[in-house]
Amino acid sequence: MRPLTEEETRVMFEKIAKYIGENLQLLVDRPDGTYCFRLHNDRVYYVSEKILKLAANISGDKLVSLGTCFGKFTKTHKFRLHVTALDYLAPYAKYKVWIKPGAEQSFLYGNHVLKSGLGRITENTCQYQGVVVYSMADVPLMHPLRRSWLPGESTETVKR
């Protein structure tokens, strides 16, 4: 378990900033304590500093995981978000899309969302902008095969 290098931090924060923008600071400085990101076996964990100090007694080869896995670095040094990060990213998301119940199951099975399946979409969502997909009951959804969802059309095009 080690801190991220500057390059790893930059790549990870760029990916997270696609979804939550300038709210990135809210992930680290939370009212319930200070949280940090740590790397272990190419996976990035989001953990409170209090728990991190307690885990310092455990050797690295015995440690399986610590905190919440936010994603992992691929062999080509790209960062991929995991579904476990969704609960932390969803409240701070800048762009959100709500899909209708009929399209929800289709989306979860791996299909695209048609324009008729959209319930609501936040204003000023650009084309290919990272969004968090919600059901109409405000439950964040994550597609099991895709790590992210990027709308192929902007808000103005969808409204037509």
C-alpha cells in the first residue's frame, strides 16, 4: 500500500473529473474526516486516514484490500473506474441522466439507451461528456460491461 505518484494521481483525477468536475475536492476533504487514495496491486483504494494508520501494522503481502476500490490502472497505465466508486461519485456528479423503467433493464443487460428511453437529462450536457445514469427512482445504475456511459448527443439534440 503506497501513495500514488504524481502521474498516477493526475491520470486518476482527470478520469474522476469527467464525472464530478470541480467537486473533486469534496471527496478528499469530507466533514467526517480526511480521506486519501492509496495504490495496492494496481488498484486504487479510497480510505480514511484513521483506518490507514490502523492498517500500517499489516504487511503488504498479507493485505487484501483496504477501504473502497475506486478503480485500477491497466498495463498501459490508463485508469478504469470500478462500480464500487459509483456510490461516492453519484452525489457529486455534474451531469446526470435518468432513464425510464422500460429502458433500465435493457441498459443493465448491455444495450444502448434510445432517445425514447430517456426520462430526464441535466441541462447543458455536452456530447461525449461523462454522466452518471440514474433510474427514475434516483438509484445510480452502472452498466456491467461498460465502465462509463457517454451520451452520443448533446442536450439540445435530445430535446428536438
